[in-house]
Amino acid sequence: MSHPVEIDPILLSKVSKPARYVGGEWNSVVKDHDAVKLTVAYCFPDVYEVAMSHLGLRILYALLNERPDVAAERVYAPWPDMEEVMRSQGYPLFSLETKTPVRDFDMVGFTLQYEMSFTNILNMLDLAGIPLFAKDRGDDMPLVAAGGPCAYNAEPLTDYIDVFFLGESEESTQVLADTIIAWKEQGKPGGKKGLLKQLSQQPGNYVPSFYEAQYDAKGDFQGLTVTEPGAPAEIEKCVVSDVEHVFFPTKPIVPNIDIVHNRAVLELFRGCSRGCRFCQAGMLYRPVREKSPEHLADLAKQIIANSGYNEISLMSLSSADYSCLPELVDPQRWQADADFLALEFV
């Protein structure tokens, strides 16, 4: 059993915005680690205000915590003043929910949203006391995973990450959790490599230690050579075909301080109909899949009721291209309920 990190309140009061590190927000989920079968530290390699605004992390956090056998907790990069306190006082990187050291979780997952955050990932691993290189981490260390749009160009981080997840993760995350739990209950056959072999057989999972990258004389990437028997020669991204019924969180965590996007969020659709060749997201998240306005209105009412927000952000790659936008924002749709008369769409 791990012991929570206890930071001296006097030291915490000396850093900017100490509320970034205390947790306890409305709708956050706290579970007893001894009562679950899998613990996951979801890490966003940026400061609290940015990380708390990310929809993908909100979805996966709520999705896993819906399961009684899994505890998912948030970990964000500390601001430099807090990092100085942690290093000088010997505090390891910890989760917000239970203040558990990151190295004590079963899995540590990073989201790769932009390349400039890659060095933050290494810094967070170092703060956690986890060896940076995957080859230096034994079976006593957590599985280090990563996903998100930058996982499609995984090679800059392959020395540090055990497994990458390509594509949309609502369905594959459930399979991942089931696989790790079964592996643990069976006595961890084959150690961490045995688990990675199982994960490599599942759609969207790229285990870099099972491949060797090939480069030409100029240093340009040419492709991958399989080095582990049974590993697939190609890894296909995961795509959620039915976005109408896919899980979406209706109890968002309400931050203790102002964040970048401090409002409720509705995801209208995935993909983009424009197909601009310069747009990474437009290529990665195709095809276009829309949610119905009736379903969106129902989600909005649940989210507002559970959070107290009076603004909703319409979150998609090109929200104005949503085919049912006029119908969705029609005031008559909302005037039937007095609680939503002051609702604003951003």
C-alpha cells in the first residue's frame, strides 16, 4: 500500500496558485486503491489551467471511473515554483485525487497534444522517480503509455514509452483495462513483456520495443522492421463508428480556479468535412460522424445540472459546419425549461 504525499501547507502557500495541487474539486472521483483492481494516473504534460480544459482527458477519466474495478486519477505538470519546492523537499510527483505518488500506479498515461510538451513528459517522469528510458524500467515500475494526435508520429518518444495508442480511445481503453486486470489476476505471466505482447495484438496499439526504425543516409524515417515474432507489421488506428451512443461525461470536474476553457463542453461531431491537406486533425479524425441535436440537448442539460455552468462551448474541428447547428441553438429548444433561459453558446 502506497502512502500519500503530504506537502507542508506553509510551503504550498509560497507558490503561485496553490489550488492547482490540492484537488478536491466538485465531481472529482476519489477511490480506495485497495478496493480496485487497476490504478491509472492520467497525465497531461502542461499546467493545471490548460490540462483541465482538455476534453479527451475528461472523457477517459470519467469513462474509467465509471468502472468499480478501476481508479483513474489526474496528474498535471507543476509550475516551475512548485517544481522547485518538490525537488528541494524531495516530494515526488503525485495525483490530485489521493496524493498518491505516480510511480505507485499500475499505469501512467500521457496525452500527446503538441510536440512542445514532450520535454515536460520526461520532466514529469523524472519528478515521479521513474527511469526515463523504457529499457531501464523493471516489472516493479508502472506501464508508461501515451496517446493523442502526436502518437501518430511516435518515433521521437519511442525510447521512453512502453506502448502508444493510436486513434479514438473510448472503446480500446476498456479493452486495455480488461487486459491489464486479467494479466494481474493471472500472476503477471511473462512480466511486463508478456503484457506488452498481449497489447500489441489489439487494434491501435504500437509497442516500440517490438520494432526497429529504419532511416536513410539523410536521417529521414523510412519505416519499421518487426523484431518481435507475432507483432503486426502495420498498426491501424481505432475509430468509434457510433458517436451518437459513445460515452460522454455529464459530470465534469469543476475547477477550483479559473482555467482556459471554464465552461461546459459539447462535442458536436468528429472529423471535418473540409479535408484540408495541411490540417493534421482533419486527416487524423476522419470520417465525419455527427451527433443528433436531440442527444446533444439532453447531454447539455445533464452537464449544466451537474456543474452549474451557464455557458456551453461547441467543441468540434469546425463547429459551424455541423449540419443541425440552427436546430441545436434555436432558442425555442431551450425556453421550455426555465433553468436554461440564460444559457449561452460559445
